[in-house]
Amino acid sequence: MQVNWREITHARNSFAALYAACEGEGFRLRPVKAPESDVTCYSLNSLNAPHLRAEIASAPCTTIVGGPHATACPLETVAYADYVVVGEGEWTLPRLLHALEAGEAGEIPGVASRKEGLRPPDHTVYLPAYPPFTHFKGYLEISRGCPFGCAYCQTPRIFGHRMRHRPVDEIARAATAFRDARFVTPNALAYGSDGVHLRLDKVEKLFQALHKNRIYFGTFPSEVRPECISEEALDLITTYCANRRLHFGAQSGSDRVLKALRRGHTVEDVEQALDLCRDHDLLPVVDFIVGLPCDEDEDEVATLSLIREVARNGKPHVHRFIPLPGTPMARTEPRPLLLETQQALGQLALAGRITGSWDDPERRFFRNHSDVLS
Ligand code: SF4
């Protein structure tokens, strides 16, 4: 049975991980630019899903769809796909492929189909059992799951609230494929911990094991949380790592909004993190979300003020709120920005002081339409 993988921008890391998992079960996923026989797999997020829906519906082959959008909306997705893999795919996708090959894809945990409906997953993936990649390289995924429950975020809804970590020696083995080591994790400084009580001793062991690599830690795609930024953490980063930037999320300049979002930190935590970055000569790159439905005028003004403060010595990264399916904010609407905010963000952007897209959410991910599908 030939199994294909539809090449999709922003799903390359999923492809690398699932290629490795399926290869171990005797299936080599072949990258394709259009669906082909016998089976074609897709990974959809909420921005590319509308662009690929018609292609999947008319595909001349069996289609399997996973990813954050399919996980959040399995029954909507299975209306146009043959099978939906819900949640993590390393175990479920090969199990489904074996069943299809045997002609008996009946009720499989973690799979939705039009005939069988949705069977909930029966496991979480044990990370040490799967390499992060084999033939097709991806980032080094060091941790999964997040104990926080930010109301706009899909991560804990897909991977659960309990952090799981890949062992140091396996990360070091995978890192031999690169000179630069870059990581995937919901919070890099939480490596080895439960996500709340940090284990910086384990972070240091990871750094020591990667002594042959140039380490980029706490930069895209492995940001950190602001309250995790401490003297000790930054001493470790500046001692062992090559990055001179640190990327973390502030999201709002209003404590009322941070509480409503269930962020689990305060504006003061963000300000302390900014001071610590300055003391350690690290450029702070700080995420903000504007247009939040829970913003009142004064919250938006407070966020703009914090954006200006960050812009003095760092880089604010500003994005418009997107109501993602599967999250508590899925059915909310972005709030229109105050004229004053639009003008101020525009001026900061023209001066090269901020990046991001606070106008059109799709621009956050795609340079142009063809990027969605390439
Ligand atoms: S935004 Fe970050 S900290 Fe919050 S739930 Fe998502 S991954 Fe966790």
C-alpha cells in the first residue's frame, strides 16, 4: 500500500515525526503536492483547512487528516475526509494504516470515520519510544504537553496538561544531525519539570550533552514563559547558548485580561523578565495578542503602553486574536482595535520597532496564498 504525505507549509515538523513513526511500522510516507493513490495524509491547522477542504473532498484516494484543526473538529473534518486522526499520531496513524492494509479499519481509538463516528484516543505518546525524525529532518522536540490552560491556545487541548520530556541522551543523539540545535517545546525552560516547578539542573544537563552543537534555546520555535525567566535561567542561557535573543509571551498589558485568559502570570512578571533580559544583554522578543474579546478600552491602552515599553529595548511581536476551535474562546469574535491603537502600531511598524500582523491573521502564517499549499 502506497502512503503519501501532502506537503503543507507549517506541517513539516509533523511530517518529520510521523515519517519516523510510520517508517518504524513499515510505511514510508512519500511527500506529494496533490493527493495520490493509495492513501494521502494531511495535517491541517485552522488557517489552511479552508484552503484544502475541496482538494480532500475530491481526492481520488483514501484520505487521512490529522493536526490541530482536525483534532478540534473531528466530526466537521470527517464530513470531507475518509478518516480523522485525533490528537497525537505516532501510534494511531500506523495503527490505522495497518488496519486499512488489512481491509478492516473498523473502530480504532483516536480515529473518526463517517461510518464509525469518533472513538476517543486510548493513549498518550511515550516520547522516548519515537525519534523526533529520521530521514526527513525536523526540529528537536524535547517536550510535549502544558500544565497551563491559556484560553486561546490549542496546545494543552491536543497534548494534555501533563508535560512529557524526551531523555537527554536521545535528544543528543538526534542533535548530531545538526550544527545548530533548535527545539520544539511549549516552554523551553520547563524541560525536565512538571512545567510549574522548574528543574534548571536538567536544563543544564541538556546543554552539557549538546556541547558539540550551537544551541538556540528560548528562541523560535521554543519560547519561554515570562515568570520562568530568572537570574539563574539567564545565566545558563548566556553560558551555554548562542542566541542573544529571548522569546517569551506577554500577550496583554492588563492583569485583568491576563486573568481572564488564564495565563498564570502578571504584567509585573513580564516587566521583571524585561529587566533580567536587559541585565543579561539578551534582546527580548515578546508576543502580544490584540483584538481580544475580553479587552476593554483601558486594557487595550495598557497593552499598547507595554508594547511601547518593550519596543524601547526589544522587539514586540504583535498578532491579532484568532478564535481557534477546541479552545474556550472558540466561539468568540475578535474585538475591533481602537483607531489610536491601529495608528500607533502602524507607526511602530514603519519605524521597524515591531513585527507581526494585527490586521489580517492569515498574514501571520503565509506570505501569499500559494504558501498555504506549497
Ligand atoms: S500559550 Fe503556552 S503556556 Fe499557555 S497553554 Fe499554550 S502552550 Fe501552554
